Amino acid sequence: MLPVTPAAVPWSDVAAQLRPFVARRVDASEVDDVLQDVLIRTQRGLAGLRDEERLSAWLLQVARSAIADHGRARARHPIADPDATPEPIAEPTDADADRAAFQALAGCVAGFVARLPSPYREAITLVELEGLTIRAAADLAGVSVSGMKSRVQRGREKLRALFERCCEIALDARGKVTDVTPRACGAGC
């Protein structure tokens, strides 16, 4: 178990680091509520954390979970303005189809990222999926900037190998993906 006890954790530092992450994902008026939920969940689960080096990744996972739960609660119980006129239902556009395809692809990529070894999984999650800069990800993970760059580069290589094992990927002259065909393979995909 960790020698860190809930009383020894600098909660204001944790909140300061997580606030931008939460603020990018929820309405500005709800950041404090979600952040408080993250801190409560963190305090409750801290005793079960076994690897002190994974604290930053664990905190981000707790934050993601709280944000997702908050979004589901809002979807179940939307707050309607009684004076607002109902908006007409818009026809789906190409942008909506692109957004849906992007979300489906992001879910697929996240599954492959989850299969990466620990330091590479954390680096790819922070930089590629969460959109943090290399410097911010390095600060959050507690490694040097060059160390984070190496982890991201190696993580990308490992991620590409996972994709190529599972799918046949066609690229154009500039290296952009033009076609993807799943391979017929067993449990390795």
C-alpha cells in the first residue's frame, strides 16, 4: 500500500492540476461540482491505490469517470428553460456524420491504447487522447520532457504495430490513411 494517507495529500495542488482537465470537458458553471466529485472519489479510493508511480494516471481516470457520470446524469435529467422556444430538429449534416465517425474511431483507438504497456499507455493517453502538450504531460506524470517525448514516440510505434497486426492500412503519398481493412485473425486483434 502507499505510504500516502488522505490527510497527507496536498488537495489544493491536486485540484489545481485537475481543474483545466475538467474545465475542457464540462460547462464552466459545473466545473467546481465535478471537481469536488473527483476529489471525493480520490479521497475514498486512495487507500486502494497500490502503485504510487501511477497516481497521475489514476487521478485522470477518476476525473474521466466523474465527468462521464456527470454527463450521463445531465442526459437523464436535462434542465429545461420554461421560457425557451423549442429549437427545430436539424437534419443531420456531413459534420454530424464525421463527428460520429470520429467518436467511433476514438473508442476503437482507446481500446488499442489500453493494451499498451503502462508508461506508453499513460503517455499516449495524455498527449494523443487528452490533447495535453508534451510539457504538461511530463509535469503531470512526473518525468522529464525528453522522457515524455521518448514515451510518446515509442508508444506510437507500439500502437502502430498493434493496428498493423489487426488491420491492413493503406496510406497515400503523404502518409494519410486512405483505407482500412480488418484482417481475419484470432484473439491477437
